[in-house]
Amino acid sequence: MWLSVMNISIVNIAMPSMARDLGVDITAIAWIVTGFFVTQATLLPVAGRAGDLYGRRRVFIIGVVVLIGGSILCAAAWDAGSLIAFRVVQAVGACAMAPTAVSYIGELFNHRERGRALGIYSGVISIAPILALNVAGALLAVFGWRSVFWFTPVVGIGVLVGAVLVLPDARASGPRRTFDLPGAALGGLGLLGILLGLSRGEAWGFGSVRTLGALLVGALALVTFVVHERRTADPLLDLQLLRLRSVRTSNVASWASSAALFGVLILLPFYLSRVLGFGPIKLGLAITPIALSFVVVSPIAGRAFARTGPSRMATAGYLLSAAGALEIALAADVQSYGAVLPGIILFGVGLAMASSPITTSAISDVPAAQLGVASALPNISRYTGGALGTAVLGVIMHAGIPAGAERSTVRAGEAVRGLIAGGFRNALWAAIGFLIIAAASAVRVPSLAGVDRKTLM
């Protein structure tokens, strides 16, 4: 899982360099991340079901191999289209790893230990962004953006060996069930259509046939997906799980907060490089406080929320994160890192506070036989939210910025800096809106005091 998260984070600070070298704008280069998220959101339930059926160890190992192969292809990409396609290959491998990791926690730890285990898990995987940001910064400064993709094969070999030697095999008990390939196709098409229409609407024209057609196809596919999932015997997503308030509210909160988190993480490097003039190494260090907040706060929150309840802890965290985003928005025009740093810290600390309570609540009432699919739900919420946030915040920031202004890694002139800072500020207002939605949903997460001790995570 640590390696999977690395592949999300390691491209963030490389995106300004990629946009410059490949000759595309921010809304196009964002598809390097959006395509990764859409693929993960589509295939995570399939991977979760595969782990339940064929063994989680086997699925995890296959995922690592595919991830390594996709990384090698990304390093050899010749244009934006090929890079996006190879990022999809990476995502296919990565999606096999996430639900498997959470399922192992569900099986290997009892109810009383899972909250602490998930807190440690969140903290450990949060080291990945810190390492990714700083390794990527160093590689960028010396070798260029292609070099960031060689990190995964080097580390991946070690992960592969460890998985073969250490991981126990496990699969769900009960009757074997089939894959819902039509459901996966409909869900993927729906997400792709909606996100393509939103992200490319400005370039195509929001009233154009292409934009409206993409949005319409996406909406119809998602409606058909819901109808299909209700009628099929073995659905990709068991919609009955959403009747559980803990599952429903936790996943809405995860979806909305991820839209804010990933949207900000994609746009912040553009602000720091084009407005403040930060180079690759300084850029990695500047974003590190967000990841460091998860390392420090997540394990503490994992222990503390058993006393406070997941609702209070998560709601407070999301509101604190919204306050941090507000501070960044108000200070963006100052064009000083010292001015936005307090907001960056609050933004990360708040999201770290909410991470363990929300993840735990999302699977607390789920039967053991459905842990694989249910464990995929928080990741699906996270990646669909991240894809939406990246698309929406990218469009908002890009609006009003002169063509090509965000493609350079050199500090812009004073007038352009003001426009980029203004676009970043406007995008942060949307991030605040997503965080308020997350807080409103977290308020309704069931309290541990009302949950039977047998379901305490």
C-alpha cells in the first residue's frame, strides 16, 4: 500500500515540468492523476472481489508486478497521451494492493485492536508522500521528470520479495461468486464521461456538443450502473451495504475530503513554482508539512477516537482542515511561503485527524465475508473524490490564466503571478466547500457509544 501511495504522490511536483516538456496545460496534465484515479475507482471492487475469491496474497503480488511494469512504461512515454495511458497501467497494478492491505487488517486484528492498527497503517503509508515529494524533487533537479518513475521498480522489487516471503494467504469464506464485468464497465464509463466533460469543458466550450455529449454519456452510464447493480445476482458493489449508516456517511465524508486533498495537492506545486519561484527540491520540502501531519497525527487519532467517538474526531478534523484552506486562500495574494505555511499545516493536521475514524467506521459493521468488497469502498470514494477534485479545482484555477502560463517552471512575471495566485485562491474556495460537505457527513457517523463492542474497530 505504501508503494501504491508513492505512485500517487511522486508525480505531483513533477507536473509543472511535465506540462512544460509535453506542451499541455494544467487541465490536460491533470489527467495523469485523474486517469489513475478513475482506473482505481473502477477496478478496486474487482480487485477486492478477486482477493476474496482467489486469495489476497496472489492478487497483491500480481498487482506489484503490473505496477512495476507500468512505471517502466511511464518513464518511456513520448507524449501526454502515452503517459496518461501508461499511468492507467500503473493504476491497474496499484488497485490490486489497496483493498488487500485493508482486508489483512480486518482479518489479522480483533475488534478492539483495529482502530490502533488502522492508525499505525495510516501513519506508515503517510510516510510515502514525504519520501515521494523529496525523492521526486531531487530526481527532478538532476535527471528530469522521467526519472521519478524509476523509483517504483527499484523499491517494488523489495516489496515483491517481501510479499512472497511474508504475507499469509487468505480469502473470504462462503460460496464463490463471479465478477460483475458489466458493472465495472458501466461504472468506469460513467466516471470517465463526467470527469472528461468537466475537465475539458473550458477548452471545448461548456455548451459544445463534445462537452454535453460526454456529460450525458457519463450520467446515463452511472444511472444504468445503479439499475444494473440492483438487479444482478453478484453485483460489483453490494448497494445493500449503503443501508448501513456507518458505511454510507463515512464514504461520503471520504469522497468529499479526498476531492479537497488531491485537488489542493495537484495545484499547490503550480502555485509554489510559478508564483513563488520554488525549484524542485524546495518544492518537495514545501509540501512536506501536509504529509508529515499524517505521520504524526494519524496514529494518535487512531488511539484517541475510541474515547471521543469517530464522529466528533472526524468532524473537528474536517473543520480544522477547512480553516487551513481558508487561511491559504486569504494569504495566497501575499505571495510568501511564510504566509501560507500555517494554513498548509492546519490543512494536513485536520485531514489526518479524520483519516482513521472515517476508515474504521466505513468497515465497522460489515460481515467478514464482504470485507474485501467493503474495504474497497473507502478507496473507491477516495479516488472518485480525488478525480473530481482534481478536475474541478483544475478548471477553476485555469480559468483566467493566460494560455501557457502554467507550463513553465520558471517564476512568472508580476502580472501573471497575480492571476495564478487568484486562480489558486478561487480553487481553494471549492476545496473548502468539499470539506464542509465532509464535515456535514461526519456529523452523522454513528458514535462508538452506540455500537456493540463486537463491532468496535
